Amino acid sequence: MKKKYFVSALFALFSLMVFSNITMGSSGPVAFTPDLIFGFKPVPEGTIITHEFTIKNKGNAVLHIKRVKTG
């Protein structure tokens, strides 16, 4: 009976180690930008204004930017 509990506990510990290594060890893509918000100054209506945001991937997998939402 003790052997059965020991094997079950050992399996649970092994599963926990594998799961934590998968979730914590591989971070995947991580988008980083130094400035998340840019405040435009008031301009006359109809004026075209632009701003470039720099986005860096600080993760260890390819970062795919599939959608951008403006505020």
C-alpha cells in the first residue's frame, strides 16, 4: 500500500516539474515597447498626424502582430 502512494506521489511530483518547466521555462513571444501611450498635441481638424511605435520581441519565439487597435 505504501509503495502505491509513493509511486503516485512520485508521478505527481514529476508531472508538476514537467508542467512548471513548460510554463515557466519557455516564455514564448514577449512584446515590449518603451512607450505604450503617445499623447498627440491639439492640431487643426483634418491634419494628418503620425507616430511610430517601436515594438521589440524580448521572448524566445516568433512574435506575430495580427491586429493593431487605435484609441
